[in-house]
Amino acid sequence: MSRRAYRILPTESTTFHPRLLGTRGAVASNSNLSASAGADVLKAGGNAIDAAVAASFVEGLVNPQMHTLGGECPLLVRLAGERRVIAVNGSMAAPGRATPEAYRARGLSDVPDSGILAAGVPAAFGALVTALTRWGTMPLREVIAPALHLAKNGFPVSEGLRNQHKFGIVPMKARFEAEWPGSAKLYLPGGRVPEVGELMRNDALARTFSFLSDSKEPLAAFYKGDIAAEIVKFSKARDGLLEREDLAAFETRIETPASVRLGDTELFKTGFWSQGPAELQTLALMWQYDLKRIGFGTADYCHLLIEAIKLAYADREQYYGDPEMTKVPGEVLLSDFYSKHRAKLIDMKTANRELRPGDPWRKAALLPEAEKLTPKDWGAGTVHVDAVDAKGNMASFTPSGAWISSAEVIEPLGFPLSTRMMTFYLGPAHHPNVIAPGKRPRTTLTPSMAFRDGKPWMAFGSMGGDNQGQWLLQFYLCRAAFGMSIPEAIEAPRLSSEHTPGFFAPHASEPNRVRIEPRFGNEVLEELRRRGHDLDVAPDWTEGFVSCAAFDEDSGLIEAGCDPRGAKSHCFPAAALAW
């Protein structure tokens, strides 16, 4: 080795990212700009909730292909010194005129997957401001300041915003020009697609931010004032269903989270209006087996994971919905008794190709065929923010919806409306997710928080539609069952099942189909094929975008981590900071 320079020797590390450790704070998100905003708020004296709110506002500006202010934001909060987790239902609500008949009268057999007829009452702003006022320490003016600055002065266009498949400006250019003039004016300046790195401003959103931050009652200003009036005016001009009364009546719900205790850990998720409890069900099924003996990444591990997902997500399809408007047997679904009976359905040698919901009402492992909501011949965009502060406050926020690919930008406001109503069904009438006035659609969004030995441990989450819960489940298993570090657990190979009908219209499924990264190894892939799984071998580093922030109450150590998959895709260059 030369005497003139020190050469760094290669390590034996199996991860791209090192452990990011600190004692003062941590923020992880899908953009360096939002992570920096959250960090700045923490350094200015704010707590983790302040930081997560600030980062979420920035995400809604710089990643509008994944989330904007008109969307949703379910979230989990842990407050310093407390042994509980608080859930916030940040899901949108259907308008009062949203009935199956209203859609059928328009010649529709399903809720559209885009446009004004899929738009409901925006929920993200309500959730963020509710979290801020109840558990934050800073005024809205200070936490919204980073987003306001970027909206007014410009932010660099990312690869994802410009080019992301189906969601970005490039694939949406023709529709913007032909149908959505408000979107074209904002995202096609001068009639052209902006280049990566070009500064983009959103002057209308900057005015919206300024108006809200100057308001004595921001929630009233949004849901009952000028912004509500503008939203309804826009909707009515396009034959939408929203009325002033819909926005005025909207309330953010604060709830007790769903949870499952497994070994020395406890995992918390939002309620049965989300897919979060399906992760809990899957874990409860897998915990009936000796996971350490099976080992991570083996054919038995992959097979068990896939088959448990099939069973849990079949129950998701059959029973999950807005608990305020449908009876969900949540306590039974998460019970040890039910999990043990359902786990006996797993054949460790053969993949099952059926959709097999259980019968929690009768406490039976299988529902009679005639009562299944999906017939026998069934066939074929989000961000996340985590924050932790030195006192142990923790936040897990999953903003999503109102993507620029799904709805026109309301020109005076600078954002589109959420189209999450596409997840509703028009029938049958007894379906738990059939559309109804005021109902919250069930959602894929699933922020996560976990305790270990009764103490706060980590906040984590992901984007990814129906698959995000599966990716988070695997991350959690890597940590809780196999003792991996945060970067090891994030970067471990992953898979996802496409077996269950999706939440989004047209609710498609690919029975027995599994997307899997090849890093599991050829022997594992061949054994899975032998057991009957239909494998779609994905490129490596394509299954999931997990981020995490962790806190050790005993030592005060804080840690953050983010997924290199985003950077390798050029779409979600996630960022994690700890100091």
C-alpha cells in the first residue's frame, strides 16, 4: 500500500447503507428535501410530531406523483414517557351523494380509478393539523415554512416526478393537455415537460400554505372556509359529488391502534379500515411455526410467508371496512384461537391456489363457499415519514393520495383531490367496503410502530399499494424473529403475493402469483416452483421502499434507515438522517 495515501479496504458488510446512529433525533422519508425539513424542525426545538408534519408537507409538494395536500395521511404517534401508541384515522370520506345508485345512474359498474367521481373529502390536512395541535409543540406557521419556501422559490424536479411509470409528468402529458388544464398549467410550464433538476414552483400552493398558516383556525379555514368553497366549486363544474356540507362535517378520528404481541415484541397498526391488521394476522399465523428453526430466506420460510399472506389477506378482502359503518370481527381475527385454526390450513409442501377466507363469526377456519364475497372464477403511490426525538417521541406517517396522475390540479389551490374512493365497491350491498355517504374507504396505507419488552422500539413504513403491508411484514420479521440490524432488515431480499384482489379498481388479482427478488437464490426459487408457486422473478432491488426510525429508551440511542431500492430505481431516492 502506498505511503502517500490511505486506501480504504473493502468491508465484509452485506448492506449498502451503514447504521445511522445518533442521540438527538432521526428522520427518514422518501426525499432528502423532506428529511432535511424534518431535521431542521427538530434542531429548532420541535419534537418528532412537529418534524413528521413538516416533512409530510414537503413530501406533498416535491413528490406530487405520490402524494399531495388533497390526499390522506393515517399515522401513529408515541408520546415520550407513555406506554401506548395513538392512531389517527387520516382517511378521506365519501360525499353525502356517493351511493351505488349515483354511479349506476351514470352508466358505471364500478367507481372510476381517476377523475372527479372518485374524489372524496381530503383528509391529509386534517390529520396533520390534528397531530400537530394535540401532540406537537410548534405552530403551523413554523412547521409549514419549509414547504412554503420550496413552493414559492422552487424545488428541483426529480427523476420520479418527471418519469415515473404511469405516475410521472411524462406519461401524463397527453392527458394533462387534453383533459386537465389546471395540471397542464402547473406541470407543463410553457407547454413542455421540465427537465430533471429544473426548478419548479407551485405559486398557488404557496398561497394556500400562506393562507392556512395565517389562519387562527386552520382546520375551519380548510374545511369550512374559502378552500372548501373552491373545492366544491371545482367539483360541481365537473359533475362531482362533493358539497360544502361534506367538508364541514368531516372530522379526523383518533383511535386505539390494532396490535399483536409476539414474543418480546408488540406491533401496532391502524385499524380495520386499513390493511394494517392483515400484517398482524399474517404474523400471528407465522408465529405458530418455529421461525428460527426454519430460518430466514429458506424455501420453507418463503412458502410459509406466502401461504400465511394468502390466508390473512383473504380475510382482509372478506371483512375489512369502515368500523363506523360495518361490523368487523376484529377481536376474533387477531385472536390466538382463530390464528391457530387458520394456520392448520397451511400445507408446507404445496401452494394453495384458492381464496380462502375464514369464518370468525362461527370461529371456524374456513368460510362456506357460498358466503365468499369474491366468486370462484376470480381473476386477474404513497410516501412515508418516520421521526424520533431525544425524549422518545415517535411518529410514523404515511401520506398518500391525490396523485397528479389521478385527478386534475385545482388551479387556485395548487393540488388535486384524492381519488381513494376507487377502492369502494358498488355491490353486493352487504360488502364491508360498499360505498355509502360519509363512509371511509378501506385503504392500503399502513404506518407501523413497535415496542420491545414493553418499551418503544421503532417506527417504520413504506409506500407500495397493496404490497406495502407485505414488505413491512418482512422487515419486521427480519428484526423481531431473526435479529437483523435496521439496514440488514431493510436490504434483505423480499417477495410479494399478488393472490388477493387488490384494493384499487378494478380489484384485479393474479391467483398464486408471487413476485420475488432473485437474491433468495436459485435453489429456493426452484423449490418454490416445485411446490406450485407461479413465480415472477423480479429484478433485484425492486420489492419495497421501507424506512425506519428507532429509539432505545435505556441508552438514549437513536437510529434511522432507508431503502436503497428507491435510489436504484431513480424514482424514490429516500433519505435517512440521525444525529
